[in-house]
Amino acid sequence: MRIVAPLLTFFAAAALGVAGDEPRPADSKQAMADSKEAITASAGRQLQSVAAMQSALANQRLSISKQVGQASPGSFFLLGPPSRPTENPGMPAETDCPPLPAAEIDALVEDAAKREDLDSDLLRGIARQESGFRPCAVSSKGAMGLMQLMPATAADLGVKDPFDPKENVDAGARLFKQLLTSFGDLPLALGAYNAGPSKINDANGLPNIPETLDYVHRILSVLPVKP
């Protein structure tokens, strides 16, 4: 707006100066006055238009700023993901679909557990802690699906669609069986599933990572006592 007003004044003065150099009839003063009023009115309208446009732009910038402020780090979405359910603090933040029905979860878990010779309650506990039984769950680190498979892990296990419940649970069961065989200890295998095998090897046991310790405790604490 500081630039527009001087420019309009300059053009008005120039127009009046040029007109003053030429001979005019008796009513030239009135014509000049009318012209000056028209230019001033036009300048006023343009200034109002600029002010309105700047106000609209300011509102747009404020809206964008609010949206960007809500975005979570590493997220591909402008707005942040739904908040994490309080009953499962270990599950991923980005979960925007309902959990699968209990009957469907039971069928998937029983089938995968039988195939890999795993305890079905254990496998169900891992899925519950990992995703809250939400097949579309994606963590801030990129882990996907019911068993929260990382992209590279899913590829190594031959998973074509990590959001397909059966593929995901079957692959997660295979992965956990590999870890259980490798470490020969249930808590260590659970810790490796959560933090990665290298963390277990480096610590020569469960690493002192609060999330991992809580993860192992939560799963083991809900397993039914076997006779």
C-alpha cells in the first residue's frame, strides 16, 4: 500500500502537468478539477481493493499456520493423526480405522499360531499391544498393520500387502518365531520384536528402554496361567 499511493499521486500530477502545457478553453479549470476528483476517487477504490486483498491473504496465512502447527513430525498428512487410545499406550499413534471384530482376530491368530507352533494368547497379546487390532495402523516410524511390520521386514518376509490382516499376522508370527528361536527366551524375543535384535545383543539382555520394558511387561502380564 505504501507503493501504490505515491505512484497514483505521481501519475495524477503528470497528467495535470501535461494538460497545463496546452491551451485550454474557459472551462479548463473546471475540467481539470473534475479530472483530479476522478483520479482521486479511482485511487481510493484501488487502495480499498489492496487492503481487502491483504486482509484475505492474512486470513489464509493464519489458517495454513494453524494446520501446519497441528501436523506431526514425519507425517504425510497436513492434520495430525487421531490421539492414541489411553488403554493401549504402547500402540502406534496413527490409527484411523476401527479394530477388527474379536471373532476375526481369533481366527487369524489361531491359524498363524498353529502354523508357527506359537501360543495363540501370546500372538494375540502382541497384536493387541502393537496395533490395538487396527489393520490400518501406521506408526510414526513407518511400521504397518496389525503386527506393525517395518517396510524392509515386510519385504524380507514376502508380504505383498502389509495392510491385509492375514498376510500381516502370518508374517508377524513368522518373525516372532524366528526371534524366539534365535534368543531362546520369551522376554528377550518380545524385547527384540519391539526394539530390534541389535538392542538385545548390545545390552546382553533386555535394554534399559522404558518403552521396551513396558511392552514386555504388558504382554506377559495378561497371558493366562497354563496348568
